[in-house]
Amino acid sequence: MKLTEVLKPLGVFVLVIAVVLAGTAILSVATGSNGSGPTDGQQIQGQSPGQFQPDAVNVEADPEEGELSVDAPEGEKKILVDTSHGNTFDRAKLEPVLEALAEAGHTVDIGAVSGGGFGSGDYNATLQEYDALLVIQPGSGFSDGQRTALQKYTDGGGRVVVLGEPTQSALGQGTFGLVPTQITFGANGMTTDYGARMGADLLYNMDDSANDNNFKEIYAEPTGNSPLTEGVETVTFSRAGYIVTVGDTDASVVLGAADGTRTLKDDRTGSYATAVQNGNMVFVADSDFITRSELYDVDNEVFVSNLLNFLVSGDKPDDVPSVPGQDDGGGF
């Protein structure tokens, strides 16, 4: 091939490139662009609006740090976790709590103990063995006898903490896969004995300053001075309900949902209690904040530490509650 035959196409290619570059330069002069303007299409109409700029989409997350702190008072305390009322939770949910209590020298039994008793007819005798009772998302109610036993238990120094959520739809495992189901709170009869019951709806808050990057993960704040909220400024609940105080009661609100919180179904704004205390009973309208994924959000670990210290700081005698036949009848 002759040299001229090679150079002719090459010359045409170079000429095309030169024309393109010259056109680009002319366009830059005409539009006043010198190549130093904003990048990423920020000046192109309809592209990269403000809410999608890096400084807007990189939302600052709440800090997730801290540790559980449980007192180790003189003498080991025994805590019983209720599993006899259709409770919806698994052991993994409790792992951080179990570890913290064990490290502090306390003992936790989950469900029935050797020899039976719990939920099988002699509730009073079982409660005698324990200093505190933890009830998580009970799906069924407590019998009249059990409620009487619990009243004697808390009156005598036993501690009870109830964690629950209102009725809500969920997915459960069926024979052929996941099926729609409902999670219910079945212990309103028992909690009403202490002047509080679960509300009928979940809560939400659209204000970014009042939720944890999710409108359903609401913030709650202390409503006064209480050992349960010592060191706490903000608690976040991922599936929060609300608690209604009822009757002539000594129940006091410990935590209240942040301003602007609404009910999910009825969309009602109000002042919603998320944790209450009546003597030796504490009732919190959420059960997920103790899990490892939620525990270290904002001041959750401080609030959980305070709850655990509440559980292990009671002073119940060994004969409380009384067992039927020992005195005037006790629970059944």
C-alpha cells in the first residue's frame, strides 16, 4: 500500500477531531462557561434537585454506642422471663439483657423451671422463687388467680416489667411459607390492675427531629424526674404504641412521645405516654428497643440499664406471694 493511501484517511480523521474541538471551544465562549462551574449537572434544569445533593441525602445518623450497666447488689437476684402467655419473642432478642444480668451476678430463667409450677396451677409458689418478673409481648391474658398473685407479689416487694406492643399485622411462618397474621397484646386485664392499658394503635412522627431516620421510629422523652430516666434525654422506639392510664390510679407517666406524634391508623395528634410506672410495676409500649439492633440508639442503653437495675433492686421476702393453704388463700 502506498504511503499516500494511508495518510489521506488519517488526515480526514485529524480534521474531524479539530472541527469538533473548535466547535466545543466556540460553544464555551458563547455560553460563558470556562469549565470551572458546578459539576454533576447541578446547573442543568430538571437534574440533581436540592434534595438529592450529597449534603442532603447523607443524613446524619444517631450515635450507636455505649454499654449496659447493671448493679451487683449484695446477694444474687433471680429474674423469671414469662413464656406462658403466648409471648412473641425469641431468645436472640434477649441476648444483650441476659449477658448484662449474668455479668452482674444475677440469674435469669426463661419459662418453666424444673418441677413445673409456672403457669401450671401454682403460680404463687413459682413467683416465690423469683425477685422479679419480665413479661414480653404477651398474646394471651393472665387468669384472675394469676392477677391476684401478681398484686400480692408487687405489694410485697417483687418487681414486674411489661414490654408490649398494640395489635398489628405481621407475617408468620405457615406450612407453605409466610402467611399474614396478627400480633396482639393480651395482658390489658393484668396491666389495668395497675392503672394502665395498651392503646389501640401504633405511633408515628414525620418530623425528622423527632424520629430516628424513619417516621415509625419515634422519639420519646422523660416527663419528669424518675430513677428510670436518670441520664436519659431521648429514647427511640421502632414499633411504639401508647399507654392509657385508667381509673383512680397511682400510675405515673415516665416517658412521653415527642411533640407531633400521631396514631398510625386514625392520624390523631396527642400527648402519648410510652412508659408508665405504678409502684413495683413498669409498663413500656414497645418491645424491640432491648434488641441488639436498637439497644445502642440515642439513650436506649441508658434506659434499658435503668430498667434492669429496677428489676434487681427489689427486696421481696421468700414467702411472697403466699401460697394457698399456707394462710388466707393467695392466688387461686
